[in-house]
Amino acid sequence: MRKPNRRELKVLQKLQTDWPEPWSKFTGAGEGTKQSLLEEGWIRPNQNPDYPADYFEITPEGDKAAWS
């Protein structure tokens, strides 16, 4: 597993929550950053029906990448 770049790391560390977050919260992180985070398995689309479908949550792998 590679280390996250500066933008990816910023997103991962802001996603350190117990609930999904909207992608629009991450100013400066565009579609390319989102796609690379998804491809690495560090984030995933929201799985909680109480939140909108366009929200994202961190995975255990993303949590590890954020702080390693």
C-alpha cells in the first residue's frame, strides 16, 4: 500500500468521524482525489441509510493510511 499524498491525507484526516461526510466538505479535493481514494480502498460511498448517498466514509484501511 502506498502512502497518501498531501490532498488525500487531508481528506482522510478530516474523515476521522463516526458518521459519513459530504464530498463537498473537502474544498480543494476534486474528482481525481476522490477517485484515487476510492481505488485505494481508503474511502467508500456511504452505507448508512440515514445519510444521503453522495456522502463518504473512511474505511479501516483509510484510517490506517491517515495516521501511518
